[in-house]
Amino acid sequence: GSEPIVGRPEEGQKVFEEHCSICHAIEKGELIEGPSLYAAGTRLTYDYVKESIRLPWEHMASFEEGEDFTETTMPTDFEQKLSTQDFEDLIAYILSLNE
């Protein structure tokens, strides 16, 4: 069978900077438009991150104290836009973020 795809955080950072960093901050205390991903790797699971990218409207919980999101402006077609490798790289990068 085919080898499982392994996410590469360093490649995922490029995907994040191209597609995600305009709305998602990764610095402590910084908030742009979308939920903060500060220290995401210490708070979130692989499945949660994957589902949040695929189905953002189903994951409107606040990510950090005091944030409350009731609607999403996040594109819902990242899985179509990104290759499977890029998608896995992006998840790996988000999960690599810690304090």
C-alpha cells in the first residue's frame, strides 16, 4: 500500500503564512480576526485542528480566554485548494506551536 502522509511543520509554516496568518495570530495576546493559535500544540488535538479547517462553522468555541466567535469568514475549501501533503503539513505546523 501507499505510505502514510507525514506532516512537516516547516513546510506547513509556509502554507500557514500564505493562507492563514492574515486572520490567525500565533503570538500571545495578539488577536486578528480568527481565533488565536497561540500555543495551539499544547491545547488542541490533531483531529480538532483537522476538523476545524475542514468544517470551521462547527468549531466556533473560543480558543483563548475572552474570545467569542459566532460566525466564520474562514474559507471552507482548503481541502480542495491544498494538496493532501500541504494539508497535513499545515496541521503539523499548527500542532508544533507551543509557548
